[in-house]
Amino acid sequence: MAFGVVVGALFVVERLRPLRSRKDPAPTRVGRNLTIGLLAAATTAASEIPIIAPVQRLAERRRLGLLRQCPLPRALRVVLGFLLLDYTLYIWHWLNHRTPALWRFHAVHHIDLDLDSSTGIRFHFGELALAAGFRAAQIVLLGVDDETLRAWQQCLLLSVIFHHSNFELPIEVERRLQSVIVTPRMHGIHHSTRVEETNTNFSSLLSWWDRLHRSPRVDVPQPAITIGVAGFLDPADVTLERSLALPFGDARCLIPPSA
Ligand SMILES: [Zn+2]
């Protein structure tokens, strides 16, 4: 319920106070992102019973993972679990930009020609299937319990919708937020067509991991950013059919923009 209110409010305010001008204001774009997002959500839900739940039970039964091996107070284990989940997601996102096989799927998210809250759900179902495998690895290696994982996932989902939104926050508010979480201006730079801009700001919830790895960038004015992926700037490249088929064919997607 609260999630729906936040997402609905962002959907409205990003239209009242846009951060970047839109290339494609047509409702068909939002419908396309919603369709891709529903397929992604179905994939995540379908991975829960056969993969995530059994892996969590196995990890609990055999006391697998870093945090289960350390005799820590519960509160500290929860905080460390939250931080480690978020940090390892930074690494996963970075790998998605460095590995051709992963980039094929992640590129579907990046080829959106505009960036708003609907882009935050525009992930190819293949990327979410691969992410389920990564989530299983996080559970087994980190030893996070189910409640910590769910709390982090809920915060992450809200953060992802927020930092993809096209909402222009007052610059002072954004600067303060940037010291803790990823903001719309930060993530706008990550969605740039320019290599030196897209290969920055890989964090998804807490912004600290970019500072840790010296990959933050906040000095690019939003009007100077072209959103998308070089070679896919024609609206004909980002239709629903092309977007869903992209990981399985187009050779232009073989090379991540870092290569
Ligand atoms: Zn990315």
C-alpha cells in the first residue's frame, strides 16, 4: 500500500517538475516499460519457490555463510547483512557493465530513450532470472536471514524507482541525499550514452560504494546528458519486440560500453 502511494506520487511529481526534457512523451513508452516490468516481476516471483526459498532453508539448516559463522548480536548481524547485500549488488551491477553476456540483458534497461520511474521497472526477464542466481549466491555466501533480505529488497525497490525518476529535487536536498543514497541526478549520469559517464554511479541504494571504489560522478549537468546507449538511439531500436529480442541477437550489444 505504502509502496503504491510512493510510486504513484513519484509518477505525478516527475511530470509536474521534470528534471530532464522528454524525447518520447507518448503513453506507449510507459506501457512498454510496464509490460517489460511485468515479465520481470513474474520471473522474480517464479524464481522464489524453486530457487530462493529452498536455498534460504538449506543455508539456515547447514548454517552457511559469513554472518552465520560470526558470533554477533542479532542487531549487528542485521545491519551487516543489509550493508553486505547492498555492497555485493554494487559489484553485480558493475559486472553487468563489464561482462558481454550480462550486458546483453542489462542493455535492455539502458536503451530506454528517456529516464523516469517507469525505467525503474524496465528490466529484461533474462536479467531477473540471472539475478535470482546471484541472489541465491548472496544468501549462501553472506548468510543473511530471510527478514534482513526482505527488508533490504523493499528498501532497494523504493530506491530504484526513486533514483530512476525524472523528479527535479531542489539541488540542496539532492546534495544532502547523495551523501547517503543514490539520487535521480546521480543515476541520470549512469544512463548517459557517454562511456565515461555510464561507467560511474553503480550503487543502487546506498551511494557509499561508489565513493569506496572511486566511481561516483555528480558533475554532469542533466541537460548535457543524452539518455540511452550509443547505436540504439533510434526509436525503432527500442520497441517492445526489439527490446525483448535484443539479448538473443543484436551483435551491437555484444560489447559493453566499457570495452
Ligand atoms: Zn547499469
